[in-house]
Amino acid sequence: MIEDSVAPIVLVDGSSYLYRAYHALPPLTNSKGQATGAVKGVINMIRRLLKDHPGSPSVVIFDAKGKTFRDDIYPEYKAHRPPMPDDLREQIEPIHNIIKAMGLPLIIIDGVEADDVIGTYARQATEQGLDVIVSTGDKDMAQLVNKHITLVNTMNDTVMDEEGVLVKFGIPPSLIIDYLALIGDKVDNIPGVAGVGEKTALGLLQGIGSIDEIFANLDKVPELPIRGAKTLSAKLEKEKEVAYLSYELATIKLDVDLPDSIESLAMVEPDSELLLTYFEDMEFKSWVEDLEKGGSGLPPPAVAVSSEAIAEPPTPPACVDYQLVLTEHDFSRWLTKLEAAPYFAFDTETTSLNYMEARVVGVSFAVEAGSAAYVPFGHDYVGVEQQLSEDWVLAQLKPLLEDSSRAKVGQNLKYDRNVLANHGIELNGIQFDTMLESYVLNSTATRHDMDSLARKYLDVGTIKFEDIAGKGAKQLTFNQIQLQQAGPYAAEDADITLQLHEVLWPKLAAIDSLMSVFQTIELSLVPVLSRIERNGALVSRDLLNKQSAELGTRLQQLEKEAHELAGEAFNLSSPKQLGHILFDKLELPVIKKTPKGAASTAEEVLAELALDYPLPRILMEYRGLSKLKSTYTDKLPQMISEVTGRIHTSYHQAVTATGRLSSSDPNLQNIPIRTEEGRKVRQAFVARDGYKIVAADYSQIELRIMAHLSQDNGLLKAFAEGKDIHQATAAEVFGLELEQVSTEQRRRAKAINFGLIYGMSAFGLAKQIDVGRHEAQEYIDTYFSRYPGVRDYMDNTRADAAERGYVETLYGRRLYLPEINASNGMRRQAAERTAINAPMQGTAADIIKKAMVDVDRWLLESDVDGQMIMQVHDELVFEVAEPSLDYLVSSVNDLMSGAVVLDVPLIVDVGIGSNWDEAH
């Protein structure tokens, strides 16, 4: 037998990686327009796999071109699969080249699939007593799992052993082929048994056993607790031949005639020079830097894949000094270090992600890379008597944390600021925030959470919260986690944050405009958003409950009308049933298909069908009202804080690409305003007795920014003269005097104005204003002839973006456009549309953020009895005592309109009411 210390063999399903990387990750191109996203994704997953399994011999297997033996058995096998996209096909050779340069065996066998090669190698290895890890995202591979073979999915960090298969599928690995034979596989066009879905298949397999046992005991099928069990025996008997054909197609071969046995495959030293050439060509800058510094970017090579091989021990992590502070003496020593440091990284561990409810259970610090400490004081399990007192620790920290002159580094410090406020501490001195540093540096390069940043900028894998707290309903809160696990996790947070800052800050400081955006806009906004979040908004629980009841009645009516039109009852929320009614029974035209070939019932499909048919119109209304009810009228009352009696949203600065804020729990940005029901939700946002709601909204701000950026004389003149811009545009496009413009012509002009700044085509405009495509193109051509500066701006912006790879807002915020030179026309055109719109949308976001900072400063300095309670798109919302109304309205108007000087007036519409709808 092989020694237990032998590392498992890793078999990588390269074909699974290829498609998953292509579809799951954002498309990337280099400066030559060459697609690189799949290359980056596949190689990144392999690099990570090698890091996670140091010393494991690893082999990568891909499908071969052409047909396989399954096509001979069943000519329709995989017949429905669309051809490989061109921009994916062109990435296969670079992927293969890089894998070979990494020193990994690359296996491609004609006539079989990668699954069969993996199955055969896995069998060979286990026969020699070796454990095997199969890295794949393919569910069919679950049939291979046994006590020696485990599946790993690097896309979602899941590991599946025998128990994992049972939990996921409800059956052991030995019945997976039977399961696939019964249900079929639409992707691979394995037919399966007609009328047998997942639940029926599980009922059969759990109740009787394998398909051999099922067909030997068809008389037992009617007794099973399965829907339609009485007629199922006959269906199975009729489909017996198809079932066994499907079984054969779904079975992974374990006896492929391979030119190389598992023992003869060996990893070799990476060819660093060749890798450098490939990485430079692909423009993978961080990997190039790693190689240029003398690294390989890879773990050391393993020995040959042999039953005699003894794996090398894992490479130890970088030396770190993470301390658990449990005595006043040790705490005082750390406090002295913090006070002497020019800046320090700081993080809190808490009981909840809800900042209004969360309590701090410990704090962590770092003043130099690799050295950090965790101070626990709120853990509540047995055996933590040694932890310091919460009151004592926070009393010692309060002067330091509230000192504006003491610079702090954090990751999303707004959250920490909110939670510390629950303990009576106002966090000041927020001078650096790694989430915002990364976001301002490049908003689209990566997600901006700490784990993602650590992987991108430090090439470090961090301890995941799930690793120490578990997952799902049984997940622990941090106060329940034992100190020996909590300490390294919390200290690492501070250490990694400090290291990220020291990598990101020089990059940011090298670009003056980005440094200005970071300091004067994003960082200045942190305490402002913190105050708005904690202020919260008052909502009427009674009014929302009433609205929910009304929506429920209307939904019942719509459901009844839909059933009458369909001629039968069906589930309006089931795409499958809906597709059957619309396309099989009513025979409505199929406008679009899903990736699996079914007729789509997506929103845009129903919207197009609703123009000509009554049932889709009802379904559209039903979906909209159902979403409104579940998202707002049902949910908002549950979100009212028991402490404050108000709802408290969370604003996110590092989510949208262009700089706009987003919000969640609840999402205030998505409350409809164009429908009566949506406006009713806004009516539930009310003011306290003696107070009013004030809403201040920038008027047509993006069009005004367009006029400023394009310097088009016609637009500048229209805004300078205070004209209704949509009416003025209609007059120009339709050749009329202002007073001759009809309501419908103004509506069309508005669609043109906003459509063009969002890159709308003639086809899109035609659909929106319900005219022919030729007529819509004439409107666009006339618009550009009247406003030639707009066309020049768009052309110049596209050209600049293609040359520089990014566009900028008026303040210098950058939006990088990796697809701007893509060889794929659709992707390139989408990037060009973004290039035109982003400077306007991003500048509008910058302006309202600057206005928020100015207004917040004025609110703090003045004696006005009012507070900012919401920010939605281009609108600020306040709750103001009635005696202070005039003063606040006048001041806010001045501050918002004066936030920036443009070549056109910046107009602010201000409304007052007892609720948000009245004020808007």
C-alpha cells in the first residue's frame, strides 16, 4: 500500500475549465484586441489549484476535436450544442501553450472525451492505492467519486466526496449514471426517459434502486410516493431501450487505450522565459512582474506521477507574527505601538453584518506587514474568562480612534464607523480605505472585497469566514468562534489590509487626478454616508401593509384573467409552464431561445409580445406588481429597526463601474417612480410630526454635462436660455417653432436626447417610440445635423478611448474599457457605447457626491433642525423641521447648484411634502 503521506494526484478537466471561465468571467482583451479572458480564467484556476495542493502531481486533460465513440452510438449526441464562439476558439492554443510551459502534462486523446481520459487515469491511480482529486465543474463526474476519488470545483470552492454526492444529489455515486440515464441531459442531448424529471428519478432510485432493478420490478413502481406513479410503469416499459441508450451515453469510460500510463506522466520545471513571452503577449501584468522578480508564479514541480513517489511537503506560508492579546500589559504595549505609528490598519469583528444591530466583539491592528494582533473582548462561549473587559478596552481605544490626527487604514471603514457608534465611539482619522483605493484605481479590474484584492494585488489566499464559522443555517457568529481560530483570522484582516494599502497607495499617488477623486470625493464621503445610514428613514408600517393587501388583490385578479385567456390554470411564475401556454398552446411567435434551446419568457420577450397579445401584457403587469410586493411592501415593514423605528439602508461606493452609489437592504434606487403603485411605495416614506420631507433633484444633469463636454453651440444656447431641452430638441428635429411642438413630439425628442447619450441605435429608438427603423434613423441624422458638436464629441471620445483604453469624468475618475479594441464587433461596440456614456454618468455621480459632502458640512455647522436621510440617483432627500424649511431649501439649492461650475446652468428642483412622493 502507498504511504498516507503521498499527495493525491490532481486530474484537471481542462474543457470544463475552458467553458466555465469563458461564460462566468467578464470578457477581457489585450491592447491588440485579442481575447484573453478565458486564458486568464483557466490559467488562474490551474495556478490556484497548484497552490492549494502543493506537491501533488497534476495533469490537465482536454477534449479532442471531432467526433467520439458516443456519436457512433447516437448520432444526435451533443447535436444541439452551438458552435464554439470565435473569440473562445482563438484562446485554446494560448491556453495549451501556457499549460505546457508551466511544466504540466497536457493530454488530448482522439475519439473520446476528457471525462473518459480522466476516468481511466483515476482508475489506474486508485488501483495503485493513490488518492485522486478531479478538478471539474461537470456534474457527470460525480459517478467517479469513491473513497479515493474526490471532486473539487475551483469556480465555487466546493469539494465533493461520497457524502457530498449523497447530500447534493440524494443518491450515492454508484447511482449517478442511473440518474443521468433517467433524466437525460439537454446540454449533451442525452434523451433520458420522457416524462421523468429529477424528482421522479430520485423517487425511483431511492425507492427501488438502479435502472436494472427498476426494470426488473416495474410492478413496484405504482406503490412509490411519486406523482403519476400509477401510469409510470407503462412509460418506463415503453422507454426501456432509450433508458439503456442514455445509460451507455452517460457512462464515463474507465478503459480508454492511453498512450501514456499514469506512472509515466511527469511534471517538469516551468519554462520561465517562455511563460514570460506568453504573459507579456497576453498582457497579464501581475504575472509578468512576478516572473521578472525571479519567481515562477508557480509551486515547485512535483515528481513523476508514480506509485513510488513521495510528495514534497507543502510550501510554508510567509512568516507572520499574529498575536492574541489577552492581558492589559500586552494591550498597553500594542497601544503604544499604535500611538507611535504614522498610520495603522484597524478592523472590527462583530456579531452581525447589520450595522445598526452589530456589537463589536474584538478589534485587530497592524503597523507593519506580517505583524498583527487581535484583542477579543466579546466572545461568549465557555472558556473565555481570560479575555479583557469590553468597557476597559474600548475606553483605552476611544481617544485614539476619535483622534482625527491619527491616520487609520481600513477595508470599508464606513461599516466599522457605524458599528463603533453603537458603543459611543466616533471613528475619525479615516485617511485610507483599501476598498476605495482599489475602486478609484480601476473600478472594473476586480471586485473590491478584501479576499479578491488580496488575490489580485498580493497573490495571497486569505482565511475565509466560512472556514472558521461554517456555512448555512448553522453558521456561527464571530462571538461564538473559539479564540484559537478567531485570532489568526482577525489579525490577518488587519495585516492584509495594511499590505494592500502599501501596494495600492503608490499606484494611486502616481496619478494626480485619481488621488484627487479618492481624497476629495470618495474618502470625504465616508462619514457623510455613515451619518445618512444611521439617520435612517421613517416609513409607515400601516400604509405598507395596506398597499400589500391591495397588491395581493390585484395579483389575484390578474392571475384569474391570465387563466381565462390561457383556457386553463397555470403557475404564472413558472417559466416552464408559461412557455408551454404561450408557445405550445397559444402558438405565439418564439422571439428568443434560452441557451438550452427552450423558448425564452424573459422580460424583454414578454415586453415585445405584449405589443400584440393580451396575455403577455397581463404577465408583465403581474411580474412588476409581484416584485413590488415582495421587494418593498412586504419586506420594508420587516426591516424597521426595533431600536430606532426607522429603516437603514446600506450605501455602496465600490460596486458600479461609473462611480454611482448603489444601495441595499433596502435598495432605494429601484423603487419605481413611473407607475402609480411605485409612487405609492414612496408615499410610505414619511416625516415625523412637525417635520416635512424635502427632495432636491438635479434637473437633466447628464444632458447638461453633455452640453458642457461637447461644447455644442445649440445645446449650450438652449440651456443658457432656460428652454425646455426636450421641447427645443423637438423643434430642431421636426423643424417647428417651440410653441408648435406637440406632447408626442416632445416625448420622442426626450427619447432621442437620452437614447443617444446611452448609445441607443436606430433600431432601439424605433422600438422605444414605436416608429419604423428608417424613420428613427432620420431623426438621429437630423439631430446630429442640428447638434454637430455632439457627434464630434462622440467620435472623439471613441477614438480617445481606443487609444488610451479608458475614459475620464470631468474630475479625472477613470473607467477602463478592456473591450474597446476587441476583435468581436458586438463587444467592441458595447464598449464604445460605454465610453460615450460613462463620462456623463460618472461626472453626474461625482457632482452629487461633492454636493453631499458640501451639504453635510453645512448641516453640521449650521443650527438647522434637519438631516439628510436618503440619496437616490440625482436626488437628495431630507427630513426637516417646519420652522427650518425655508432656510434649508434655499441653502441646499445654492450648495447643490454651486457644487461645480459648468458652461451651462446647473438647476436643482426642490419639492416639499409630508411624504417622499409629495416632495418629489
